[in-house]
Amino acid sequence: MSLQQITQDFERFADGLPHPIEAYILDTYGISLESVYGKHKIKNPFGKASGQLSLNVKQIERDVEAGLGFVVLKTVIAQDETGEQSMSAWATQDTHMTVEEITGTREDVHGEQGFTVTWKGRGWGGTLESYLQLFDQSLTISADTLIVPSCKYNLPKPEETTWRTSEYRYTTAKLAAVWSRHFQSPMPLEKDFSPTLAGDGNFSREKENILRWLSEITSVVRSNAPEVSLGVKLFNAGFADDFQLEMLSTIDRAAPDLIIYGNRLFDPNKIYEEKRGVAYGGPDLSSRNLWALSEARRAGNTLQISGTGNIVSGQIMFEYLKRGCSSFQMHTLFQLPDRYFTCRGRNKTERGMHHLLFHPVTGFLAHILAEKDRLSWPDGISIGAMAEHYRASYQTKQT
């Protein structure tokens, strides 16, 4: 399929995408957008990451209308049956966000311009009951868009020897009860390791404790909530790059159903609205993530991965796909200034998808169609199958 067709569609759909987009892409370009998120099939691999853009019903309605494959809700802070939250410091109502330009500093992206979104908020600031209501309402309107709850559970401090498993049992059971009213399949669940952990000396200062979390987290969740499809969202720790490989190797052995990689970087010195220490994204984030994923695949990591981190173009998304990622989570993209988009569609989610898919130079279609021709892939090949191919190709190189 020629670049001319993509350019025509880029201009043609400037007022809004065709729906369903999956049927159009398959009929026109011979590409199936189907993929997987954990144990669940998804109609397309485009998702919204947990954060400030998935904390109310109107946001979910817009995402479903725009045709996202999945949406991860804002992270709720787990509690036990008494209402106690060991991670209560991560519950906040503050949702103010600022979109800022940022310049890459790592060698491969040095001087590259990008964007980051800064905010003081951490996790869900309301009650667990209000979160359950959001989850239920979102499932009601979700149609064929997968809705995924995200949860921050107890993490033992270095001096603690046990996990507070009552938080895992109680909160997950509440979430699962909502899910079971709509579906019989295992509930998808993201266990969130927030990037703000990277700035909390009581939690992440010691490497051994982080590796303990990762080695035990899958068994802790499954022993207290067996009927879930577990995704573990990893953060970028405040250590040298090689430690990220230790983290990935450790979680690979723990074998959750899915890894979400990788949450934002952390600047302990930056001040935002009188708060010192903030998480950030931009070119340095995708640079570090892509490097780590490449090295992890070469080392034998075969787990399913949902890629996230500075996915503001289809070209960057394609780089995550080449590391074997079968789905992609965006947040900053949906906050970019309107001047960044050509599409004048119904909402910024749709404008973002138009930019990701159809941009003639940086769009996802332009890159995967060139790859389809190069590798002689058959018509109808899916994004999920492409991800499997790339995962297998890393293993083939090692044998």
C-alpha cells in the first residue's frame, strides 16, 4: 500500500476517524489491529494509561467513542476491611496538570525536543466505594473497549518482613465483584509501581527491597486474588540503567500475565508548585525504556509487555512493537497542544489516534506497512502476531 494512500487518508480523516477503525484498516491496508492485553483479546492495541485522564465517566465515554482498545483507570489505593491504607500517602485529590516542553539528554536523543506532563497528584483521592462506582459505570458504557482497574497495594518497607495481604484480599475482591456483574472472564488488573516511589527514600532507596517486591508480588496477588489477569507496572528506579535489567529479569521469573513498561523517570530536584521532586517523561524516558526492553529480550525475557513511555507518535510506538510489545499506553499524547494535531475530531483522544495512525512520516501505518513489505507478511496479519514475531526473533538470535 502506497504512501499516497496514507497521505490521502491523513487529510481525508482530518474531521474524524471512520468507525469502526479496525474494519477500515483491515479492508484498506490488510492489517488487523487485533492484539492482546494479558489474557484478554483487544480490538486494537491503543490504550490510555492510568492517570489524571481516566478518573471520571465523561473521560471514559470520550475514549470509548474515539475507539480506544483499552483504558486503564486512575490508580486506587488499596485498603483492608477496616478502611486502613498502608499506602495512604499516595491518595490525593490534586489533579492539576501542566504540559511542558522538555529536551532529551541521553546520548541517542540528545537535544531532541519533546513534551512531559507534570502534576502533583498520585493515586485516587476518593473513597473505594466511589472508585467501584466509576469502575461499574465504565464497564457499562465500555462496549468493546477493555476497562482495566489499577491498584496500589501495600509494599513492605525494608525493615518489614511481611506483606499486609488483607489489603490485597479485600480491595481485589471488591473490584472483582464489580467485574463479575458484567463478565465471567478473569478480571484484568494492573498492580501499579508508581514513579513517585523512585523519590521516596523510605521505599525505594535500597535495591534489595525493590527486587524483593518484584520477586514476590505475583505470588502475593495470586494467592489473595486468584481470578485475575495480572499486569505489573514497573517504574524507572533512581539507579543506573543496568538496575532496570535486574528489575526486568526479576519480574520475568515471577511470571505475571503482563508487564507494563515503563513508568516515568523521576527528578528529585525539580520543584513544581512548591513540591520538590516530580516524575517526568519525554525523549529520555522512551530512550531508556527501549534500551532496557531490547536488552531484556536479548537476555531471554519472553513475557507479554504493554509498552508505555513517551509514545507521542506512531514511529515511537513502532519501536515498542519491535521490542515485542503487544499493546501501547499513552497519557502525554492526549494532553498535547492542539497545534500538534491535524485532526479536528470530536475529542483529543480521537485526534491523538489520527496522528498515531495516519501521519505520513511518523505514523504507525507508514512504519508497519513498510515492515510488512520487507518481511513479506501476509494480508490480514495482526498487531498481536507481529509482537509475537518480534519476541521470537530475539530468541532466535540467541540460539
